[in-house]
Amino acid sequence: MSRNFTIAPQEFYHLYNRGTDKRKIFTRGVDYDRFLALLYLCNGTNPVNLREQGQSLAEVLENGVERGELLIDICAYVLMPNHFHILAREVAEGGISEYMRKIGNGYTGYFNRRYDRSGTLFQGTYKARHANKDVYLSHLLSYIHLNPVKLFEPTWKESGIVDRSGAENFLDRYKYSSYLDYCGNYRLESCIINRAAFPTEMKTPTDFKSSIKEWLKNKTEYTKV
């Protein structure tokens, strides 16, 4: 993928990709669980072999797998049925490229074996946008975490939220993003992200949820990024 910028250490990037032909890349819970394990395990210089290291994040952590030197800091993520988003800072030079290569190859291999298919799973090379301003980073933090609302109310961005309380409750139950970690919940998946790497002033869980409520109320500000 050609870009008008060079990915560089200590800079922040919005990384995303979707299934080829917009197909679903997560069809059941075990698929999400495998990708969560890869989000954690691929973030290191050591090779990945989930058959030996563990099939899920819980197994990987229980086995005490050594990842090696970190490639990136993951600030936020969300997994949706046919795509994913990651907000990350590159730590090692070439870290993002190596991380995304490991994620793509590892998950495609798993998915193709499990569902007896072959060929590409993702829509080309991962996409990246440089997040070089704090305002844009704050925007991304909300944008990424609000993605699952579309599963609750598919047209909320166009016509607004009909059931705002229901949407908030849905986010509180959606476990395939870092939303719950920013809400202060302790869970195994908290190890995937490094909240301290996020450059803007970290808010309390209460403040974070308040900002999410404001975004839900003011849908016109929720633009595609």
C-alpha cells in the first residue's frame, strides 16, 4: 500500500483492515478469542506458534510465554464482524509492519484451517493513517470504541440513537474491544494495551464514559476516520 508518509518510531497510527469482499472475519466466539491472543502474542520479536504457546489469551498468559522486545504500544482496539481497528505507537523501527504481518499471517492461517478455505482473508495490505495531533488521537479513541454501537443500532450515525441507554449498556457488555479497559474493568485482555502510551491526559473511567455519552448524543461529530 502506497502512503504519503513514512511510519516512524514514537509516532501514532490508526491501523485497520477488513475482510476481502467485506466478508466476515469473525463468525463465532473462538475466532475473536484467537485474534485477541494474536493481538498480544504478535507484539514481540519472538516467533509465534500458538499450537505450543496457547490457543487463547488465557492459555498464553498461563503458559508465561515470552514475547521478546515489544514492537508497538497498542493504545486501543476493536474487533467487528468484518473488520478491526487498532490505535498504536511504533516502538521499534519497522515494528508496525512486522506486527501487522504477523497478525495477518497468523489469523489467516487459523481461519483457513478452521473453515476449510484457502486464499486471502483480508482486503489487501493493512491501512494506516498517521495520527499526529492530540485532537485527532482523542477523536480516534472515541471512534474506535464506538464502532460496536452499529451492531446495536445500524443507522445510528445517520439518524441518531433511538435507545441511548441501551447503546451504552451494549458497549458495557461488548468484550472485543479495549472499551472496558478504559472503563476501569480488570480483565485478562487489559494486558493487550498500554494506556500510559496514550499522549493526551488520561481521564478517569468516569470521565471516559462521560465523553462516550457526549459522542453518542452529538452524532454529527462522529465522522469517518
